[in-house]
Amino acid sequence: MLDLVANKTHDEQRQGETYAPFSVDPNEYKKKFYIESYGCAMNFADSEVVASILNKEGFGATRNVEEANLIFINTCSIREKAEQTVRKRLTEFRKLKTRNPGTLVGVLGCMAERLKSKFLEEEKLVDIVVGPDAYRSLPRLVDEAADGHRSIDVLLSREETYADIAPVRLNTNGVSAFVSIMRGCNNMCSFCVVPFTRGRERSRDAVSIINECRDLFENGYREVTLLGQNVDSYYYNPESNSTEHAVTFGQLLEKVALISPLLRVRFSTSHPKDITSDVLHTMAAHENICKCIHLPVQSGSTRVLQLMNRTYTREWYMSKVDEIRSIIPDCSLTSDMIAGFCTETEEEHQETLSIMDYTKYDYSYMFFYSERPGTLAQRRYKDDIPLDVKNGGCRRSSKNKMSYHASTLHRIWAKPLKY
Ligand code: SAM
Ligand code: SF4
């Protein structure tokens, strides 16, 4: 039920999900790939791009890891626990590889990017390591690995958006789909590894996005979620010498909404510093743009926000909430919070709880701070809050969040979908 209000960019229930073979595929495949995905929605969308590339190479998807010639794990580095989960899965694949010696194992995504060739040294069973911007190299890497050479490509790109690759919707319900509109992030929040694992921000060609959304609609889909680490800074300019045809996020959102009033449009994630009143007015003007914004606050304390390099204050965030409520009175707001960031005090944690009371989120993801190697916070600040205190903070935040579920459910039932 909560799926209807939250964009679920990091959906716990989907962690480790494997892709089933698609139902309407006339081809017969001699070779099979198995792919298991972790992390945020961007990773799940990337697995669909990978599937498309492998498909063209004659690999069909399987959910049965035992019959796969290629096993891929699309990884997340955002917290230490996510990496531990992947390591554990790899030990299970090791047993399988002993039973089926020709099977190749590949690590994709953020953990591949973060650890690079160290992965090949540390995890002896891994044959292929591919970063998020290098999936086009997969056919070559698979060939090399099949010839007995362990292969790696972790080059980050300033241009790659996979705009021309039609993702294969492998696990689809035929109704909702994620559409990537940009890649990377330039924000450098001090706790976050994403700018290092996914590289510089770049926006995908607007025409390819609109075409993909239109194709989805014509194939029966009724909901698209436009995805990016920071969708509000989307900016696509096809001409270098003029801005005449440049497209902002507000304009893109409107173009997608205009495909059909029967297509529901969502987006995620918004950085509070970047969401514009133009986007809010576009949302208000189109009934089929879902009145839901994922607006991660991370902390309710201005001092902690400053340490996090979030570039807004508590008051600024609250005034953004006020602006949203004034333009879209029934807008649902969801969030991410981090408990126990470096030097956070109990009073500062209470400020996070109070901002929850102020905003009345419909849903929120609660994380305890996990120090990530190479980030600004790891280099500059001491991770000085004991784990049980961080965890306790997380639980208290969750408790606060739960109090809103009842009203959320009420709101959904009170406003049934029109189609
Ligand atoms: N780009 C989005 C944004 O700015 O909100 C989300 C990026 S990240 C994939 C999702 C969430 O993970 C973040 O909003 C943050 O709350 C959490 N996160 C990121 N790094 C973390 C860390 N080192 N420890 C705990 N939580 C973290
Ligand atoms: Fe990470 Fe901040 Fe970028 Fe989100 S905006 S991906 S939290 S650096």
C-alpha cells in the first residue's frame, strides 16, 4: 500500500532481487545469465540496461543460478552492511562455481567501482569487475573472461547515459517502470560515496527519455518514475553554442506528463536545495504528476547539516516544506535521515525528530551513519557515536515515522486512483 506514496528509491524488499526471464520473448537462448541487484532504484534500472546488452550477445535471463553461464551481482556501496551482504553472496557463488567450473562470476556497480582491481585480488572467484559507466564493455569482458583472463573496466565517464539502450524490463508488473534521466552526482555530501562510485553528474538526452516513456505507455505501462540522484539539477542542452533548446527538469517533467493524462508520473530524488518553484507549479498544473516528493532532510540540525555539506539550514528546509504545502496543499513528502553522524549530540538528534513532526512525512528511510572510505567525513571527522547509540537513534526516528502511517493510509483510501 505504501508503494503508492513512497517512491521507494531504496526498497528493502527488493534487495537481492533476481530477474526472471521476460515472458514475451520469442528467442531461444543457449547461454543464460543470472543477475541479482542491490541498492537504490538506479541500480535496478542499470540491471535492465545490462540485460539488454547481454540479450544482444545471445544470453537469456534465468532465475535459476544453477543453470547460469554468467552470474552477475549488481552491488551497492552506500553503507558497510550493503557491502557485507555482497561478500556473503559471493561465498555462496564460490560453492556453485566449484560444482559448475565453467561459470563466470561478475561484480557490477558501485562496489566494483570503489574497489576496482582490489576486488580481483580479494575475491579470487570473481572473473569480471565492471563499474556503472562501463556496461557497454561487457561483451568484450565476458569474452576475455571466457578465455581465462580475469577482466576489469571501471572507467567513469563524463558522457555515458546509455540513452540509446532500450532497457529490457525483466521483472515487470507491466504497469510501473523506472526511467533513468541522469547519472552521477556533483553534490559531495560529506558522508556519501556516490560521487566517487557513479562519477560526475550528466543528463540524458530529453528526446530519448520522452520516447522511452511514450513506448512504455504504448506498451500498457501506466506509471513511470524518472530517476536520478538529484533530478532537479537535470539540464540537457543539445547545442553547445546556444541554450535555445535546453531542457530543465520542470520542462522535462511537463513533456512526460503530456504524453497522456493516463500516465502517472513520479520522480526521485530531489535535493532540497535544487527543487524549484517551477517544478512545484508544473506538479500542481498536471493531475497525472503524482503529488509526492522524496525530499531527504538527512538531519534536522543546522550544525550537522553543515558538517554533512548539505548546503541548507534547518530553517531553509522548513521554508521549502512551507512553499511545497502552499503550492501543492495535499503533497505527500518522504525523506531519508541519518542518525549518529559524527559529533551529533542528543539535542541535535531531537531536532531531527522535531523536523519530522513539522513536516509530517508520509514515509522515511532511517539509516544509522556508516563511515565510507574516501569520503570527506571519513577523512575529516571522527566517527565517534557508538553503534548502539546510532541504532537507538534510528529506532526512535522509525517510531516517529510510524505515527504517520495511519494518516497516509487514510489519505490513499480517501483519494482512489482514477484508472
Ligand atoms: N541522492 C539522494 C539524496 O541526496 O538524498 C540519495 C542518495 S543515497 C543512495 C540514499 C540515502 O542513503 C541518502 O539519502 C542517505 O540518507 C543515505 N546514506 C548515504 N550515505 C550514507 C552513509 N554513509 N551512512 C548512512 N546513510 C547514508
Ligand atoms: Fe550522495 Fe548527496 Fe549526491 Fe545524494 S546528493 S547521491 S546523498 S552526494
